[in-house]
Amino acid sequence: MRVGVPKEIKVHEYRVGLTPPSVAELVSAGHEVIVQTQAGMGIDFDDQAYVNAGARIAGSAAETFAAADMIVKVKEPQQQEIALLESRHLLFTYLHLAADKPQAEGLMQSGATCIAYETVTARDGSLPLLKPMSEVAGRMSVQVGAHYLEKEQGGRGVLLGGVPGVAPAKVAILGGGVAGVNAAQMAVGMRADVTIYDISMSRLAELDMFFSSQIKTAYASKAAIAAAVQSASLVIGAVLVPGAAAPKLVTRDMLKTMKRGSVLVDIAIDQGGCFETSHATTHENPVYEIDGVIHYCVANMPGAVARTSAFALNNATLPFVLKLANRGAEAAMKADPHLANGLNVSGGKIRHQAVAEALDLPFELAS
């Protein structure tokens, strides 16, 4: 199969769909890889590194798409990239369609087969291709939250871990999944006062055992979240409903009860965000303020640590890329129902029920 790797064009996105080691694996399996020039420069891989791995360098995105059967990316295709897709193409990348109806309609119009990293499942029901970026985003959330709590950044002037004689800051983490756990690990490491909120009692029990006395856990009722928001200096939204829009857990009214200079970090912004006042931001302009509360809602958080993120993502995606290249999309999905769960769009139809419901579009199961 001919596999194309375009350069990412989302603002300040430096990750790349395939690293040179991944390219070498595909080439050794008998596939042709076409990489757009300078696609890997953001993570210190020049064109020669890709040539050495066996790739052919294309001069533009248009040339890359035209030469390829399968397109492997990181972020959702932008409108100028959707325009390059044809019905013959297989697109494999993050899509996050539940919060992006124009993208969904563009992909439907293209006729391409579009498999989303974030809805591919594992045998235990987990999301293996979302996990590495959730780990990165979770760890980053505390790092950026601590930064924006600094007075110079408009924050309260609070050190997360406090010092002897001064209590640590309270950190409320909404969601006990992969991102939430990684956020908690970082916050605990910084000696903050950490509470994780979730609606699954079994998950809260697991977290209680895992962290022991290092954190507190609480059931995520509306009243509990309202109290958490009022007392916390840093609130991290780490809620995920696979394929669907994130629930709005923190309302505008709750926001008004927060201390001035507190910080919200919305990891769920790719799925629409879990704070009522959230809207997507970029690494170029990452924060805004509402009612004296700083909002950090960057839609591609892991892009800030692009090299780490690209390698972590490739570790997870490469086995699936190889399956798709070796067998073709239809045969690969028939052989692996967990990969088939990643199918969001094909033949001009929405193929994932949660996506269809979130966008109020017709759902049609693939044959």
C-alpha cells in the first residue's frame, strides 16, 4: 500500500503521523511511504532521516495525498486537507467529530473511509490510541495549571505544593480515567491537595487503592462538583465519553463562586469541553479569562511536547497502521472488531453511533 504522511498544519502542531522508525517498519513490510517535505522538522527529523528510512519525499500536501492510498496524520484534517481527500482514500488520524459538524460533513462529502484513533478499542474496552495522548495531556494539565496560577500570568499567586507553614493548593480533577490519573500523579508529585471526582464507584475504589492516602476521592454529584469548584485553585476537566460530546460539568453559575485567579484546564476540549464556558484555544493564544477565572482550553495540548508525543503516539498506532496497510481497510476491520470500532465515516455516511447522535446526523452501520 502507498502510505502518505502530510505535514500537520493546525496552529503550532509539530507532531507527525509517522516517525522515521515507523516508516522503516512499513517499508520493510513491503509498503511505499510518501512523506511531505519538512513534515518531521518539528520533532527534529529532517527529510534525509525519512529518506534513510526508505520514504519518498513529496513537495506538497497535494502531491502527498495524490500519491497515497492511506493518509496517516495526527490531528483532524483541516478544510484544505479535506478538499484533497477522495473516495479511494483511507484516513487514519484523530477526528473528534462529535464537536465538529463541518469536518464530519466534509469527510462525508469526500467519500473517504475515515478511522478515528480515539474510538479504536481494546479487548478490555479501553481506548489504546487515545491513551498515550491522554497520558501526556493529563501530565501537562498540572504543569500548565501551576504556571497560570502564578501572579505574573494572572493567577492567584499560589504554589501548588505550598511550603512548610503554608497549606498546599487544592486541585480538583473531574474524571478518573487515564488523563485524570496522570494529572493526579503529577499533582501529588508537586505535593498539592488532590481530589478525584468520578461517577463510577468501582473506579473510585480502584483509585483509592492505587493512590492510598495520597489523594481523596469523591462521587461526582452536581453538589460535590459545585463545592469542589468553589474551594479549588486548579480544576482539571478530564471527562471522556467515547465518540460523544463531553458533558458540561461546571456551569457559568459555578464559575462565579470560584476565587479570582483560579485556573480551569479543559483536557476534554477536543470533545467540546466539560466546562460551560470553554471554547477551544491554541498554543499561540492558550488562555482567556471569564469572571476572573483563567481558562486553558488548548485543543492539541500534547503538541506542546511534540517529540515525546509523536513517539508515544507512534508506539500505539503503528501496529494498526501495519494491519491496515497489509490487509486493506475492509479486511483489517473484519479481522479486528476493535479496529472496526474506529470507523467514523465511510461511503458518505456516519458509521459511529455516538458521533451520529452528537451531531444529529443519520447513523448507518457499515456492511
